Amino acid sequence: MSANKESNLVQAYIELNKFCQSSDYERALKAAGKILQIAPTEQKAFHCKIVCYIQLHNFKEALVHLNNSKHAALAADLQFEKAYAQYRLNLPKDALQTVDSAPELTPALKELRAQILYRLEQYQDCYNLYRDIVKNTTDDYEDERKANMSAVVANLGAINPNADLPQFEETTYELSYNVGTTLAMRGKYSESLPVLKKAEQACSESVLEDGGTEEEAKEEAAIIRVQQAYCLQQSGKEKEAATIYHNVLKEKPSDQALVAIASNNLVVINRDSNVFDSRKRMKAATQEGLEHKLNSRQRAKIIYNQAILAIYSNQPDFCKQCCVKLTREFNEEKRAILIEASSLVKDGKSQQALNLLLKYGDTLTLAAAQVLLAQGDRKAAVKLLEESAFKFRPAVIGVLCTLLTADNEYEKASKLFNEVYEHYKNDDEQVKALRNVWRAAAEAHSRAGNATAAAQAHETLVRAAPGDKRTLARLVKALIHEPERARKLAANLPPITKLEGKIDIDALESSKWMMGAKIVKKTVQSKQEQSPGTPGSELGQKKKAKRKRKTKLPPSADLSRPPDPERWLPKYERTAYRKRRGIRRDVIKGSQGMTTNAVDQYDMSKQTPSVATAAKSPRVEVKSSESAWQRKQQQKKKGKGRKW
């Protein structure tokens, strides 16, 4: 290499170092390109060029240069950069292959591999790798690694809620959030809420301490609030959850995944009401680019809810497309068939829905039985359940018993419980667990008139709960046909005084119980309130007899003759009444203070009408039977007429 060329190369490296130190990656990229023009085999310059592309988020260009055959020798040692570019371009499988092909698994490659495994949803392998990294690495990024590890544990809890998972100290708000999420994924929503609230408070304080604004603190804590809303929603507090979802979406967060999850959960809360709002929310939950930001479980649930929304909005063809997508991309064939059958039933194609459900079989047989019951075909539903593999499940037994009893087929119900007993008789744990089944069996046998089978069911109950005296009493009652055995068992029952010592036998034997519980209770209380020695208590218990008073008769009363029937009438209304002569009493009619002459003057019956007046107004005779009120009503009718 000539001296001039070497000096140019040194000068270019000085410029490259200067731009890298100032994080001016665009100018550093040009400086690296100038070096490669002078010396195409400079490996450091090529490495700097790839790093500049990555820092500028131009991952495609970086991968093109790394895959170029001209630069094969220069890119041989850049497995980390190549795998990282593939990972950022959403090619996790290619990235994992690149990492595994590296000659040595460096700490950087280990951490990148853990991130790739998380993206591929291989959570158990990812957790094992993180555990090894945390154990063998000590630097300033320990909290970040623990936060990532706790996120892996949260997803493991979603897959297997009963798994034995590690616990983390809540030293940062990220760790608190992941701990709360783990509890939520395991179904412990009431325990998760206080942890998430603590994480939200810690997140806001952390952002404000770092110089951020309140809006930035709200946006950073939005994912924690959405997780709180999910816990409230799962706890049945849907109104509170919906309020939080709406408040988060009003702030218009930049995270598309967060918007999708909140929108999807609002669609679930809406159900079949407010379909227009649900369709708008579903558009936000199914935007392009979300397939790389949500895991397969989340995307499958969104498609599932989209199919159900299509049923509510009467879109059977679109619903079928969603079902096909569920089957092909997420291997959710059972859910897809169930949704498609629901859509067919809503369209009135019940027979096609039945054929589809029965073709798949398994637990969808129960859905087929539900379709038959909705159609009112109870016999077909009973036949289907009796032939299914779930015949001896407690819930199915209860359904069959109810249906058979409704059709008054008590013998079939009794026979069913005999088969159930034969199925479980060798499994002592199941026999103890199925107490309600044996109680229902005893009742069914009794209705069918099978006393022996009823007694056997009670015996099974006694064996399942040896100390239950009530069950033993029922067994004694069931063994009426075997008196000797019943007496032996009855000897183990406690006396009546121990079972119930506050029974008032006198009150039970009296007829007052027929009058109602309130009256009996009142009587018993009044008896208890009065002490035996209270004076007057004996008299208070008896009703006071009314004293009969002797009727008073006038002194001149003749008891041999019947009483006068007009004795209650006033004197002037009696038949024997005579007016006194010589006394004239005029009855004054009219206003108060008018004289008799004035009365006569205004009494029209005593005046003689003139000839002209009689001609003008002929007199109309009114029937005496007509009342004054009726005459008044007639006058009102005559007065009605057209108003001008």
C-alpha cells in the first residue's frame, strides 16, 4: 500500500471514529464506505458499516450486505449482527438458525437467542436459557434480564396455571407489572389488582423522576391500566373495566398492540348490544402489522371474537372465513366448528349444524344435544347423551335425570343411576366426591318404587360420609322394608333431645299451627314473656266474658201483648196521629225573612195565566215520575246548539 493511500486510510478512520463517538451514524456510514473504497478488505470498516445500518434501523440494507457473496469473508464473524437484523425484520426462524450455526455461543448471542425463543413462543426453553444467563452474568442490566424472565414466567402461567413457577422481588415497576400479570394469568384476579396498582404508581414516579411529563407517565402506565381493566372484567366488574378501556383509548396511545387488546376486550363487553361500536373496535384490533406484536394466543382470541361479532351482525359468509382462518393458522378446529354451528342455527339451518357437530364428536356432542333441546326434541337429546362418552359425567347425569323425570320416566332414571353406580363402585375417591349424585339416585329410585336400590344409594352416601347423622337417618327411613336392620342402624342415631332440644311439643300438638306461623310464634312469645309468678298472668290467659245487661222496659209495658210496630216512628208519621184544631201553621217556602204574602205573590201555581200568554206558551205536562235531575239534564240538552 502506497504512503498516500495509507495516509488517506488513516484520515478516514479518524473521521469514522469521530462520527461514531458523536453518534452521527449517517456520516459514519459515509466514512466507512470511503474506507472500503480505499481498502475493500477492511473488516473493521465493514463491521462499522453494518452497525451504522442497524443504528439507523435500516435492517434490510444491513442484511443485503451481510448476505452478499462478495462480502462473505468479511461477514463470517458477524453472526450476531446478521441474527439481530433477521430478528428485527420479523424472521425469527432464520435468526434462530443463524445463532445456532455460530461456532461459539457468546453472552450476546445467548441473550439474543432468548429473545428469539420468546418471539417463537418457546417459553420453557426461553425460561431455562434466561435462568442460566441470570445465574452466570453480573452487570448493570440485571434488572432488565429479570424483567424479561418474569415476562416469560407470566406466559408460562397462561399456558399452565397450575405449574410451579418462581417468584420475583418487585424492585422495579416492570417486575411488579409482570408479577401482577402472572397472577392474572393464573386466575388470581383479586390478588393481581393491588400489585398492578403498585406498579402503576411506581411507573408514574419513575418517569417523572427521569424528567418526563405527566402525559408521558400516563402513556407509559397505559399497559398497566389495561391489565387492571382485564382483571376487573374477569372478576365481573365490566362497567369499571369498560371505563378504563375507554379512558386509555381516548389518550390515543402509540402502541398498536395495546390499542388492539383494549378494543378487543371492549367488543367482548358489548356482546350482542351496540354492534356498530363493536365493529369499529374490531377494525382497530385487526390492523395490519399486529401479527408481529401479538402472540398467537392473543391473535386467535381476536379472530374468535371477530367470528362471533359476524354472527351478531348477520354476516354468515364472513363468519365462515374467520372459522377457516382459526383452523388453518391457529389449529383451533373445535372452536371454529362450534362458531360455525352457532351461525347455522341462527340462520335456521339446525340440521346442518347438528351434522357438523356430530361429525367432529368429542365434547361438541354436548353442543349437539343443546341444539336438539332448543328444538324441543327431548327424546333425541336423551338418546344422544346416553350414547356419548360423557354419559357418566356428573353434569350429564344431572341433565339426563332432569329430562327423564320431566317425561315421567322414573324407571329409566332409576336404571341410569344403577349404571352410574356400577361404573364408579370400584373408585372410592369418586364415590366420595359424587355425594349429590347418590342423593339424586335415592330420590329417583324412590319415585320408581325401587326401595332396595334407594337403600343402596343411601348406604353409599353413609360410606362416603360416615359421620353424617342426617344421611344415616335417611337410610333408616329407606329401610322400612327391613325393620330389624333399620332398628340396628337407628341405635347409632342420637336421641331427639340432643338433635333438637327446643321443641315445644304442646305447641306442635295444638291446632294453632294451622293458623299460620306468625300467630303461633306470637302466642309462644307471650307465654314465654309472662313468668309463672306474675300476678294476673293466669287471668290474662283467659278472655274476659262480657256481662249481659238487663233490658229496661217502660213501667206501663204489657208483656202479654206484642210491641207496637210503629214505636220507632215520629208521632206525626204514625197512623193514630191527629192534628190539633184551631192552630194554623203556614209553611213558608223561600228565602229567609219572606212573608206569607210575598210567598203567595211568587207562587206561580196560585196565579191565573192570561189568554195571550197561554197562547204563546202552551203548557207542557211533566210526568210525576220524572225527577228534578232528569229534567235538568233535558234542559241542558235543549240548550246545546251551534255557536256563532
